[in-house]
Amino acid sequence: MKLRSSQWYAGQDRNAYIHRAWMRRGVPDDAFTGRPQIAIANTASDLTPCNAHLNEVAASVRNGVYEAGGIPLDLPVVSLGETQMRPTAMLWRNMAAMAAEELLRANPVDGVVLLGGCDKTIPSLLMGAASVDLPAVVVPGGPMLTGTFRGRPLGCGTDVWKLSEEVRGGTLTQDDFTRSESAMIRSRGHCNTMGTASTMALVAEALGTVVPGTAGTPAPDSRLLQAAHDSGRLAVEMVGADRRPGTFLTKFSFHNAIVALAAIGGSTNAVVHLLAIAGRLGIDLALDDFDRIGSRVPVLVDLQPAGRFLMEDFHRAGGLLAVLREVSDLLDPDALTVTGKPLVNYLQDAPVWDPEVIRTREQPLVTEGGIAVLRGNLAPDGALIKPAAASSHLLHHRGRALVFDSIEDFHARIDDSDLDVDADSVLVLRGCGPKGYPGMPEVSNMPLPKKLLEQGVRDMVRVCDGRMSGTAYGTVVLHVAPEAAAGGPLALVRTGDTITLDVAARRIDIDVPDDELARRAPNKTTLEGFAAPHRGWERLYVDHVQQADTGADLDFLVGSSGSAVSRESH
């Protein structure tokens, strides 16, 4: 087959000379004649600590590409560090996707290996790769090893939320909390709970974009380097077979990803990412598909935040393929992977080695624990809740709203001893959606009022138009759409209104007559809390971002432009 890169390198004219000459830095003469050029899209960065080890992974990919006859090319791409970036890494997911897409299209590459780990890096790379539609395979960077403190394991993220609440509730000293800090992050790698990073790595494998059996391999495990080597070889094979995302990713692939998301008890953040990836491929995936396909799938993985164990235990117990074998009857048997073979072909020899960590179908952690999609007059376009991480007694609840107009308003008042709140109250935080914040931050799992923590309360119903960390837990209704800043009813809620949550009925409502809601207008404080950037990426983002129910992509980035080469550069 004729390689895409030959449009740069083939021929004897001045432009071909320039393209070859500037790349001729120790490579063999035949590097430009029939050898696939494989980009290694690398999100390694010291400011993305979960991805800092990816240069080592990239070296193994290079070896695999060379072994298979290709030419490996390092391509640093935008790296988004979840724990460091303000106001939220989600603000730049679409920018990172756009940059990756444009770099792949503009350069003489025939295929790409995508290296990601931290929450937004795998989604952004998959969005970009889907839009340029070159052969692409993902190598997830893997979770960190389990840290321990005072003899017990620490789940990064999840135990941050737990321990910080214990400090506020007076059951843990500040000194002990600080001492746990150095014990939590034990090794290289991303979060070791079923947070968004672990979720997206596993879901990417279920989708078909990762070599089966790779996702979930701990970052320090030498088997990750072996998988990276194999993925480099595979990328060359994929170019020869013209195996592009658009040729093997279908709606059935997303069906399998949704089943996997439910069975692992994965992060709600996967919903906005899968919707956005599907949008780049032109696949008709809707919010209700997550409820229809996944909501009644049993949660089989006993992992924080929904359970007890951590990712190192999950890998030891058999990993994703063992989970999928338990729910194989729910999977689409024809959905393909990057290898060209169906995902289900890899499940025959995938036993569960530890049934405490990975439960059997007959003894699930939660019988029906997939993500539930709620609708009602408070969320006409939908909202999400993760029942597996919620308190069962709160899944049907009526309570009086306590409204916060911004995250700053929340922080200023939540620990006020005079705050008019009780355990039945519903905490409402608005102005945290894609447009309003901007970027839809992970603030929906609001800390509980200090005075209630001191009384022993550990969960309350919370409602927000933002997101929450995949490592978080609680009875949280989030991704409310439309968001307050886009004219959603959340902007009209007042403190004292009654809110009804009924997860079984898939409802979230405010008990206010429609005609009264129609007469209300957002208060001045609410409006002043919405983002109003004047320039730069934030301005472009706010002007063009879509709502959470369709993936929060930019309207002009939905779809693809393919890999066609544009005009010559000289």
C-alpha cells in the first residue's frame, strides 16, 4: 500500500528533498522508502505526575516499532495534570484533543501510539485520533502501587476525601492527616482507586483501542514495558492493514465500553468522555444509552471508592478480562479491537484469581450498580448518579434545598455554625458547568457541613452541574443539564425549595409549580458567579462548549476531518 508519509518523502523535487534532509539525523537511508512512520504521542510531563514515567514507556514503544520495520517518532503533545491545573484540567481536554489531531494531520506520520494515564490524557488523545482517523493504539500508563499508613492501605483520592472529612469532624488530628501525605503516593503511576484514570484506561480497552490484557497493569510492572513494545509492533501492523479507528469502532464497541464501565464501578466522568469520542466518530451515542445498557449491570469489582481494594489487587485478581468474562453474555460478540479480532476472543482464558476482589456474577458487590440517568424539572436534559458509591437510604429522598451560588460561596459558608442545615437538607451548588465555571470542575462531591460531621453525618444528597472525581463517593447528583449558566432550571432553585430524588424512578425534581418557575429569574449573585472571559482559550471555550449530556465538546470540533494532507509548506 502507498503510505501517507510518501506524500512528504517520495520524489526528487525540492520539497521532498527538504522533508527528507531535515529528518536525516542518524536514521538509515531506507527510512523514507516504504517504512511506516509511527508517531508516539507522549503526554509525559513533570507537571502531570501520573504521566511522568511515560518517557520510559515510549522507549519500549520505539523498540517495538523498529523491530516491526517502522520508524518511531517522538511527538510530545499537550499534557493535562488533574491534580495541578486550575481551574480544572477539563477546561483544556478539548484543546489537547484539537492539538493532537492537528499535529497528527500536519506531520508525515502513518500511524500513532497514544501514551496517556492521567484523567484527561487518554480521552483527549482518543478524541484527536478519532478525528484524524489514522491507525492508533493506546498504551495506558498504569496505576501506582498501594501505599500504606499505620498498617492499612491508602487509596489515593478516595482516602484524601475520607481523611479530610475526619479532620473536619474532629476524629483525626491535623498532624496525622499531614503524615499520611507522604505515604499515599507510593510509586509512579496514576490513581490506584477506580478513579477516572483507571476507569478510562479500562474503558479504552473495552472499547477496543488497547491491546487486550494491558489496561490496569501497574506502572512499575515490567509487563507494562512488554505491552508497550508489543503495541509499537502492532502500530506498524495496523498501518499495513489500514486498521483505523473509523474501520473498527462502532456503536457496538461503545456498548461494550458501557457494560465494562458498569461492571468495574467506574467513574461518572467516563460518560462525558465516551460521548465526546463517539461524537468525533459520528456514532449516535446518547446519554440514555448509559442507563439502558449499563444501569442494571452488576458491579463486580470490590474497589475503592465503591468497595475496599485497590488497582494492584485488581490486576492480581485477573484484571479487566476476568471481569468481562463474568458478563460476557452482555457484550457484543462482533465488536473488534486494535488487533483486528473481537474483544470476546480474549475472554476464554481469563479466570478470576481472587473472588473477593473480582466478584462472580452470582455474588456481585452491587446487584444493579451502573450509572443511572436522572431526568425531571431540575434536569430536563439529564443528570447522573452513581448508585454504587451512594448511600442506599438516600436513593429515595425529599429534603429542603440549601443553595450555594458558586464554589466561593460554598467555601465561605459551609462551616458556619449558624448554617441552617440538617442531615435531610439537599446541598445545591451551581455555576460549575462547562460554561459557568468554566470547564466543569470536580466539585460536586461537596464536603459536608462541619457541624453535621461532628454529629456523625457522613453523607447527604448533593446536586450540582459540575463533575466529581472518580475517586469520590456519596449520594451526588451531577452533570445536571442544562447547567445554570446555560439557562437550566438549576439557576432558579432557592434555599427552602423541596427537592425530590427518586433513583429507582430516574427522577430529580424541584417541588415548585411550573408557572412559578417560569416567573423566576436567576439572582444577581448567581449571574455574577458565571465565567465571563474576555480572551484566549477560555473565551473560545465558553462561546462554543456544548453541554454535559452530549460530551462537553466544542461545537465546531464534533466530527472529523480525516488525514488528508493540506498544501505544501514550501
